[in-house]
Amino acid sequence: MLAPIQYVFLGVIGFAALMWALSSMGVIEARDHELYNQRKRHLRMAENTIERTYYYLKHIPKESRSDVFKHLDRGLLSYAYTNAKTKHDVYNFFKSM
């Protein structure tokens, strides 16, 4: 008869063997931390670009926003940001004259 501690030990060994077998077959993989960190960085940059784009959109007339929304719908965040910033600068230049 086995003692309870031996059952725990056999369970841990069995779990380790199962994880080793699954990882050697390619069923489970370890997380690529470098890729995960790059993903987080790019998501933060995209979120920041969208926030800045909408900041400029708040300050330009509604009639001038359609081009920016077309870029955003296509996923062209940098073009949308550049377009919104340009329209904002031109609008404020002529508004101050």
C-alpha cells in the first residue's frame, strides 16, 4: 500500500511526463515573450495614434472628417493621423486669419 505522499509524488511525476509528451509533440508551446512584448508595444502605439487622431478630429468641422474615417476603416492609422493633423492645422490657420 502506498502512503498519501507517494500518491502526490506520482501525480506530480505523471503531470510532468504528460506536459513533456505534449510539448515534444508540439501540442503546447511555451510563450515567446519577445513576440508578446512587441505585440503589447504595437497595440499601445496603435491606441496612442488613434487617440491623437480623434483629438484632432474633435477640433475640425464634421464636413472635413470623411477622409480620416476612410483611412481608419482601412486600418491605415498613420495616414489617418497625418490627414487629421493636416486638416486641423489648415483649419486653425485659416480660422485665425
